[in-house]
Amino acid sequence: MNKESRAKLAGKKKIFVLDTSVILYDHNAFENFQEHDVAIPIQVLEELDNMKTGNDTRNFEARSFIRLMDGLSRKHLLNHWQPLNGTKGCFKVIMDKKTGSYDAEGIFGDAKTDHRILNAALALQAENPDKRVVLVSKDICLRLKAKALDLNAEDYETGKIKNLDELYTGITVINKQTDKFITQLKKQPIITSEDIPVRNGFANHFYQLQGKQKTLSVFYSMQTGTFEKVEEHPVFSILPKNPEQAFALHALMNPDIKLVTIQGNAGTGKTLLALASALEQRREYRQIYVTRPIIPLSNKDIGFLPGDVKSKVDPYMAPIWDNLKFIKEQYADDEKMQAKIDELVTNDKISIAPLAFIRGRTLTKKFFIVDEAQNLTPHEVKTIISRAGEHSKFVFTGDIYQIDTPYLDAESNGLSYLIDKAKGHPLYAHITLQKGERSELANLANELL
């Protein structure tokens, strides 16, 4: 197809062919293509059928989509175009007829279902020369194969951050302040918005006023309409090593803030600060619940590991135990406090468990920490927060540039999505940590390698 033909088709009604990866990312995906038609290859239904059993989020997404298809079909046949609700286009299930210009299985081999999905899209393209057929997939390699076969391919854009460089950081640095002005503010018991006339459109936000020799860190609280001075005080014997960590601790310790996100490179102290804050406030909550998504290694889930559930999960939770051990080491001369921390673990006051165990629960009066949240989808983050009961606090930590799941990236992961969507809410605060504090050697890796 030449450039002129492509240009003519660009403005016409399109047909989007959805890959399995899109459905597992968002089971409502087919409703997000406006007036355009949406097609599902029959192989996608087969793959979803194989994934419908289990308690992982992808199993939930598969089951939800299958139920939606059942509701859409009613008494109709799915291999004919069926209208979707409202002003949306039509929907159908397509077969992998080899009627296109290329045979994906002949070129790439027949070992993968992906190649049959490609053939289904190619057949649809051959049957609809007057429409632009686009394969939508979260799988980069599949998109590249499609383009090699002269088939349009795109990523699923819903839930992606449009401009990652402008992602909310939670901090504004105000330079060129006089030392006299900063000294005057430090002496005031209450700092109002008239004293610091800043307007950035965000509800809860941190500011750092920079003078020639003096600085002042403050937090604007929407609850009070005033600025709170941010002091670098230790929390459960963990002393913040830079102003950013002090900001994070301030948000974590603020009872008016129910949702906190902390984003930063490895070694910036995200998990340690969250865990220390939880322990400091342990009397305010029934339980401290710490979790992280389990990312299978070599495509094997925890069922392939030997032992009971605890022994299967512990290798994935080792970084959390390491942080708890570090906190205990701060009380090397206080055997009573060390015994208290051990008692909290023994009595399940501190619970460290995988995310799969929370579905269907109402989490009331819990300090809930989700580590490595960048490996969650936006839908998974929504599912977790929707579990929140009264008097609970939820904390999400992670590095959006360190993704371990194949179908997520810095723009589409759940942590980036949450930061972008929650900013400005009176119950929410965010801080991006920049400076690594693990060691000089770890900083070398982050900066040079």
C-alpha cells in the first residue's frame, strides 16, 4: 500500500484487532475505541479460556472479558458484526483465514498462537480494503512482526501517561529567596498562603525555599489551608538523609493523608521510609500489611517452587524482610524493642504477603504498603485501593523506570497512572526521591551504568 492510499484510509472508520495482552491489561478495552469497529481473533478466546482459572489479576481480567462477551452475544452469532452500545462501533470474532498477502505461520512458523492472530488480522485487512485495520497489542515483538507484514500495529494507549517528562513530582523548588525572608518564616508559628504566594493547582504539595545560605522546607495542606514546616526528625530511629526523604516521612506520618505514592530509583529509601513510618504508627492501626506483586521468573509462578506457601513467597519478599532487619539493627542496644518487633511479626501485627491474597477483602484500619507498584497495571492499582476500609492508609512505592513485567512500561504502569490521576486530591500526597542513599557504589550504578 503506497503513502497516498494510506493517507486516504487514515481519516476513515477503522477496525481494531485486539491481542490477548490488551484484554489481560484491561478487560473493558473494546469499549475504548469510540466509533470504530473492534475485532477479537478466535485464538484470543482460546488463550483467555486457558487463563480463566486462578486468583491472579490476569485470571480475573480473563473471566471478566469472557462474561462481557457472553452478555454481548445473547442470541447472536459472534462471527457477524454486532453493534456495541451508544455511539460505539461494532464487534465480532474473526478467524485466521489465510486470505491476506502474507501467511504469518508460513513465515514465522506455526509454533506460536501469535502467528495465527496475525493471520486473522491479515485476513480481515484483505476483506476490508476500504478500512484501516490496526492490530492493537501490548507485545512489542508482535507489533514489529505485524508491521513487517504490512499490517498497521499500535500499543494500547488507554491508561498511558502522555508526557512522562511532566509527571507530577510533588516538589517545587523556589529559588532566589532572601535569607532574611526565610528566617522570618521560620519564626512564624503559622505560615499562610499570603506569606508564600504560590499557585500550582495541586492540593497537597511540598515546597523548598532556597536562599543564599538558608533553606526552608514546607508542605501546603489542603485540609488546613496553611503551610506546615517540614523538619528532619527521625521516625522509628530512621533519620531522613535529605530533604526529599523528610518530605516523604511528613506525608507518611500525616493522618489526614490516606494515600501516598513514593517514586524513585533503587536505593533512595522508599520501602524503608514507608516501613519505618508504619512501625511508628503501629498503635493507630490494627495491622501493618506489606506486599509486592510476585513477578514469576522464567515464566514459572510460585507453584513451581518447593515447599509451603510461606517458603514459596519468602524469596519474593526478601527485600521487605531486609528493610525490617535494617530497622531492627538501629535498636542494637535495645533488646526490648528488638523483641517487640519480633513479636509484631509473630502475632501477625506485621503481615508480609503477596497481593493475590487481598482480593475480595475489606482492609479496615490497616497501614497498607505496596512495594514495587510499577509492576502493577492501572486496573490492579484501582482494585487494591477499592479494598480500602475506614481508617486505613495506603502507600505505593516503586521505580517507574524499572519494569519487570513484559507488557508494561514507564508510561503505562499502575504507579505512573496513579500519580497522574490522583494529584490534586485532598487525601493524596506524592514525593519523587532523586538522591540515592544506599551507598556510593549503588549511586555509581544508577548514574553511570
